[in-house]
Amino acid sequence: PHYSTLWRDSKKKRGLLESSDLNWCQPLALDRLQAMLASRLNGKKTGEELVQGWAKSRRLELEAARGEVIEILRFLGCQSALC
């Protein structure tokens, strides 16, 4: 079975599966599959380079999300200060 299916099934057993998990999981699986196919066709990138590229893109996504969370917390802090 595919890794995303195993991941989803393990979460489902623990009752942790949410709709956002599915939305995150499927595109990720497709992106990685496309990257693997492209590397095999081109023969330019090794598996390690693919993983590093994927990790870098995930890190950038997480940093952007962190920035959004900080902005939300600042906004909420301003709102509570006004109360």
C-alpha cells in the first residue's frame, strides 16, 4: 500500500483523521510522485537531492504558516487589549 494510505489508516485507527489531513496528504503524494518520475526521466537528480528539495519547500511552507500564526496572535492580542 501507498505510504499516504498507511499514514491515513494509522490516524483513522486513532480517531485523529480530519478533512484537512486528506487535503494535505493527497497533493503531497502526487507532488512527490511527479518529482520521482521527472528525476527518473531526466536522470539529473538523485533521491537525496529530491528529498532535500522537498524538505526545503516544506520548510518554506512552515515558515510562512508560522508567520501567519504570529500575525493572528498579534491581532488577537490587540483585540483583547481593547476589551
